[in-house]
Amino acid sequence: MTVIIRTLSADAPSAAADDAGFAAVRRACVPAMLTTPASVAFDRAQAHPAAGFRQLVAEVDGEIIGTAQVGLSYDSPEPGQGFANVYVHPERLGRGAGTLLLRTAEEYLAGAGARTVYSWVLDSPGSLAFAARRGYAARRGAHFLRLDLAHGTLPPREAPPAGVELVSGSVFADDARPLFALDAETVADEPSDVAAEFTDYEHWLAETWHHPLVSQELTTVALVDGVPAAFSLARVDGAGRYASGMTGTARAHRGRGLAKAAKNDSLHRAREAGCTEAFTGNDAGNEPMLAINKWFGYEIYETEVRHVRTLG
């Protein structure tokens, strides 16, 4: 059976089916990473022009069996850095789809000016061996953690420290600039192989704040003197699954437990809204955040390892 690699397009007659197939593969490979057909279409439509973002699929007899997200890290101060995250449905391995997807992605990135390619690889013997055979070197790990909201026990809500108010992110529905500033500061300090700088508010507004998976209502913001000091971004897929996006605190307010309070408040409201399981991501080397997540009751669910390869 011949494997066909193609790029998804909103203009294709099969766009709706393609987005559903892409989402199905991602859910099968990385259940902790919320994906819906709507989010696949949105990510494509709202990608920054400088990212050169592409969604590739591997297809056999009309069935999408593999996917790749490919692009340039346009928001990094260091140019020439690309990414290619490849996933093949676990029941469709061994057909060469992963090899073809990665080759196509690398050729595209080289033509777009990338000198380095970063890729998240599932922490399994087969996936790690696949990456190593193709010249990728392992860098750092990151955990997906899961919390049973339906049957688990959350820490009780506590009154925030004096002078601190916990509010829903919907308070910033009309003007999210204060949240953008806070997100930009926390992202700049997040452990990563590729540094990021948020400077484009309008793009952040479209790509992050108005993303179809983001719940402004379930997002919690900790205000100090009316100014956002910490937040926990909530994402939901409409099927009972909740995921924490960025959770962080402004540098001037760290060490006060504000991020923990915001995340706890968001989790409680997510459970009250009918969410049954929660996911979050944690850099393997970020011990303080890992300890906080364990305090909530999260357990490591699966792990990915960041890999890198120099092109040429």
C-alpha cells in the first residue's frame, strides 16, 4: 500500500474530514494533548505568517495514519530554528509513514531557511530509536501529568493572601493586554531549548486568547492591586477533558503561592463545570512545578523527549 504525504489546506474539498483525521491521530498518540478538529483548523488559520506553519498528513487508501506539525520558531531571538513534531497512529506503525513525514518536513524547513530542527519524541523504545537513526540527539524531557477530577480529591480552596483577588479570565474578555504582558514575562522564564519572546499582542490575542480550546471562564487570574500577578490558563475539549495551559507568576510576586492558588481555583471550577479529567505539562527539570502538581494529585501519565538535529 502506497503512503501519500500531503499538506492540509482549508480550501481542500476534504478539509473537514482531514481535520478530523488529523485530530484522531493526535489523540491516539498523545491523549494528554487536547486536540479537536476545530483546533486543528484554527491552528492552521491563525498561524503567524513568519512561522511558515504546515500540517502534513500521511495517508493510505484514504485513511490518515500519521501527522506532522512543521514550522519555524519565529518568536525566538535566534533565527534559523525549526520544529517538526511527527506522530503515527500506534496501530499503523511499520509502513514508512514516519520516515516520509519527517523527510518531507526537513526538506521544507531547509528550503525555508532552518538550520536546526527540534522535535518532541515519545519516550518509548521504538520512538527514541527512530529519532536516533535519523540523526536526532536527545536533549530534555517533559512530562504530561493526569489528575482524576471525577474521583480524585482536590486540595480545598483557601482564601488568597491579603490584597490578592482571584478572578475569572473572562474579566479580561474585552481587553486582555494585562494578561498578554504577564504571559510574555512568564514565557520568557520558562525552561526551553528555544527561547521565546512575545511581542505581537494582536497575534497572541488571535492565536492564544481566542483559541477554540481556551476557556476564558475557567481561566483564573490572581490580581494584586487590580493588576494580574499570576494566572492559570484553562483549555477544554468539550468532552470532559481539561488541560492547564501556561501557569505562571510575575517575577515581582513569586514565592507567594499565587500560581498555586490560581491553578487550584481553576481546577475546582473545571470540576464544577463537569470536567472529569485534567492534564498538565511539566518540564522534567522543573522540580518546583513538579512538586506543586504532585500536591494537586497529578501523576505522570506519559513523557516526551525533546530532540534536535542540525540540517545540512
